Amino acid sequence: MKARLEVLETIPFSDAVWSLAYTTGYELRRKGITVPTVDIIIAAAAKIYNCSLLHHDKYFRAIAKHLHISAVDYIDN
């Protein structure tokens, strides 16, 4: 797991993305919601860079609701 996180740290996201990802993961875990770290980072980037998420992933629904971002499941529509 550590090697994967080291690779993620090389992605040129702003500090705001990493900070939001950290706090989002913490807050979701406090609520009893466990989601993959990569999904949290992707959603945090979408929030910071003002993007919508086009997905087919149950975790993005929970994250998008928490972050108040637009997330569209392309198979449900």
C-alpha cells in the first residue's frame, strides 16, 4: 500500500486537493463510511477544479453527496 501512495504523491495536484482528500477521508470514516483512497482523491480534485464526476461506482455517490459535487452514474441514466 505504501508504494501506491508514494506514486499518488507524485501527481501534480495542488495542496488544496490533498488537504480536501485528507479531511474528506477522515470525515467519511468518522461517519462509518469507508471508501477507497483513490476515489477520495479523484473526487477532491473534481471539487477543487470545479468538475463533475461521470462514473459507475457506488463509492462516488457517497463522496459526491458529502462534498456537494455533481456526480452522474452513466449506466443509471
